[in-house]
Amino acid sequence: MASINTHYDKLSAGYLFPEIARRTQAFLNAHSGASVMRLGIGNTTEPLPKSAIAGLHDAVDQMAHVETYRGYADGGEGEPEMREALAKRYAKYGVELDASEVFVSDGAKSDSANIQSIFGLDNVIAVQDPAYPVYVESNVIAGRTGEAIDDQYEGLVYMPCIEANGFVPDVPDREVDLIYICSPNNPTGAVANKARLRAFVNYAREHEAVIIYDAAYAGYISDADLPKSIYEIEGAKSCAIEINSFSKDTGFTGVRLGWTVVPMDLVVEDAVPGKVNALWGRRQNTFFNGASNIVQLGALSVFTEDGERECREMIAYYMENARIIRTGLESLCLTVFGGVHAPYLWVKTPGGMSSWDFFDKLLSEAHVVGTPGSGFGPAGEGYFRLSAFGHRENIEQAVASIQANLQL
């Protein structure tokens, strides 16, 4: 008789975003004619850069002619042109990569979930808390955890991100094998400086651990002293995998394109240099036929001078939204973090209110939807995530409603 993977049953009841949708719909059903303004969305809203549109059209046109038609790539690692272009992007950060170390995919989320499959099930996992849910839940499904008790899974090591440490975690206080870090962070908006990342690299090298570094929001960092890649830290190529995306700085959330860097220098127990790189290549070729060649060829346009400028303009648009939200909330004497080098703002709930109680209060009084911090992990309780993704007029309308209607 066929059986199911019972590890799915360990997942906390009700995924965060479906629960937000359920509560929002219940409010609308109970208040006929009401509308809501959404500041919880982690989805880009503005049109793709003009260069990207032109590149995508050109890539589609290539498929119409036998001379330029492309079917399957030679492997699931990505089109050679894209891998080379990404390696050259790292060179601007002072990081030397070979194109063979870059694997193109359909997005950072899927890579973040799938990367754990090349590691043994007995690995001990450390995650930032709060954290993007996929880091935790992919390991739950794989069977590396016990049950959830008080919103923490048995067997996981949680690294609290709290106000006292600037929402950037300290290294684990025990020995672990895989360490998930996201910087700039979703949901807190915090960015790890070089000293904080150096501490993690030193820990990983000492304990022969591997850092899985999510840099999907690196394009939003405007301070040249803050690292956009963990490989800016000496020694990181021997202990870190980096995952990134075109979603948030190029607007490809629905188009889908990302990449993962697995350095040849990366070593783990009983494996020679290059083995982890080969394993990820094997995984991608076994389960994945590669990201759309149309999308990859189209995205090459964003590496041009015009394309880079247009992406910077998109980022500036969202960061101005973040400034508007932050200024509006601070005018109400709310405590706000983030929103400086990331499109997310991390708001301390007033009066010790729970995250979900503040969700209901903001929705009922201001008709604004955000994201309860507790949905990202236990340390997120007492905080609330707001997103700068949205049309300017909608952002301004939502902030004005909060200022006028939220009762504090």
C-alpha cells in the first residue's frame, strides 16, 4: 500500500500567507463595500525595466527561426552566456568566480528549498529566527526535525534576531552543520556587516559547517561598506553557498529567474573540493531541465549599462516607498526598523500587543494588511512586517489611512 510522507504533517497548521488571506476575506465579507490596502505583499508591482522587455522580445523572436532556435540546454546548470554574466557581476564586488560555479534556476525560493537535498539527513540545522519559512519547512519535510513545540521544531537550532543584536544573529552556541542566513533579511530588513559575516565564516571553517546564504535583496544595499555577497569575506568560498534572484531588483517575480553559487573550494566531511559543486549539478540535471532559455537570454539585457540603470531606478522607487512608510509610522511614535537597505520594515507592535492582534487592529481600523512577525518564527512575536512593494499612490493612501485611523 502506498504511504505519504508524514513529515508534512509536522508543518505548523495554516501557512502564514493563506491565513492572512483568510482573515482579510473574512473582514471584507463582514464589511460590505469596504476595501483594503495591502502593505504585506512581498511581490514587485512595477513594470519590468525597458531593457528587460526588449531582451525578452528578442529572445522570443529567436525561437521563431531555425538558425537561432534553442531547445534543451546542454545541462540544467544554465545558459553559458548567463553563467558568464553572473560571474562577471561578482567581479564588481572583488569576488573571483568561475562560470562553472554558477547555477541558473527558476528562482531563489526553489533553490533555498532544494539545496538541502544534497546534504545528509543527520546534519544539524541552524536558522535565523525570524526567518523566511522555506528554510525551516523544507528541512521539516526532509525529516531533519521533530514536532513543533511552542512554535519551535525539535532538532532545529534557532539563532534569535532581536533588537539587542540589531536583528543580525550571533553564531550558534553549539555545533551545527548547516547555517541559513539571509541578508538583507526578510522579514526584518537588517543587513549583516562584514564583521558579523566574518564571525560566521570563522565559525563555519572551525566546525566544518556550510553556510547557506540568501542574498536575494542584495541589490537594495546602498552602503558600499556593507557586503552584497558573503564571498567578500575571506575564506567564505570554502564554507558557503550563495543563493540569489532576479525577482526583487529586476522585477522577475512572475517571470522567474535566480541562481546559486557553489564554489569549487567548498568542502564538507569526507568530500574533496568540487564534490558539492558536482552534487548540485547532478541534482539539477536529474530533477530540473533548466530555467527558460527565453527568460535567461532576455535577462542578459539587464547587464547592459541601460539595464543596470533601469534596475537601480526600480530599486530607488521601492526604497522611496519605504521612506514614506517609515516616516508615516514614526510620526505616530511607532518604533520602526529596516527599510533602509531592504524593502521591508519591521515594526514593533505597540503596547506589547501580539503580532496577530496588531494585524486585526490595523485591518479593522485602517483597512491595511501587513504580515504578523510571529509567522516568521518565535522571535518575530511582537513585531510586524510591512512591505515597500506597491504603487506609490497606494502606499501613500495606506500610510494616510494609518495616520488618520489607527488608534494608539
